[in-house]
Amino acid sequence: MVESDVFPCTSRSKVRKENRASYERASSYALVDRLKTGHLAFVENGEPRSIPITVWRHDDHLYVHTLNKGRLARLLETGCLVCLSFADCQEWVLAKSAYHHSANYESAVLYCRGERVSDPRDFDEAFKAIIEQLEPGRWEQVRPPNTTERKATALIRLTVEEGAYKSRTGGPVEEPEDLELPVWHGVRSAKDC
């Protein structure tokens, strides 16, 4: 059960530019719900790792699935701290100076601990959540996971301990002396670049 609509914030998750930051769960959750793909970062044998992975949310937990008894499953079910990041760039911001080029984006960085979902009802409920998010009503049309599939899959429930959402919107920031330069400036869709 979540005690607050706001993530705890420590020096680890604090965003330097406060005007771009939000610690509200809803902001991060909306990005997770839309993208459903994140980068899972952790330390293994003293070395950093980052793996792109499907992530979905059900209530106040995030879920990932991986190969049962694989290294990722073994690591996540220990409850060690991991970091999930999400980013979506919608627009490139082109300025009259190279220095002021930027991007309009949304991002979230979430620090989590995992636990294995072993109860078959909870397992199905978590998979039902993502299937229904992809297409409402679809769970009733498809075959649920069978015993073999459950044995092959490690479903991990992630509890978010802290996190931050960050975004930028708007046009370029220009130096007054650059305004007369004969070069176009403005915002261009990331899909067009």
C-alpha cells in the first residue's frame, strides 16, 4: 500500500533543475504506462549492467518477466536495489547557437526492489493487467499461461522506493546577440529528424 502520492526524494533521485522535476507518482506512472519499455540497471560482479526490458504497472507495483532461474531472475528476487529508467523524446529544439540546442522530452528514474511472484492467481492477475492495457477485453479471448509457461517464467514484482520524473517543453533559449543570425530556429518533431 502506498503511503503518499509523492515518491521519497534523496540525493540519489533529486533533479538538479527543480523547474523540470516532479516527484509525484502519477507523472512517472503515466510515462511507464505509455512506454512499457525501460532500461533496468544493476551491478553484477562489481560491473554495471543495463538491459532494455518490458515493464508494466499494476496498481503501485511494476512488473518484469524473465527466464526462470536465469541470472536476472536470481538477482531481482534477492531484493537488491535496481534502477529503472524511461525516456521519450518528442521534439528536437534547434537554436541559433550550437550550445542551446536541446530536446523536449519526458523521463523517469525509479529505484526499486524486487520479489518473485509465485502465487498462480497473482501471476495471472499481473499478466492480465498488461494484456488488458494493450487491448481491453483481450484477456478473455486468449489462453492464460499454462503450467509449463509458468515454470519457464520468473515474474518479478518491483516496489518503487524512490524516484523522479523530469521533462522539458518549449522552444529554444537564445542569447540576445544570436537573434539576428540568419538561421532558422524552433521545434522539430523527433519523428522528422
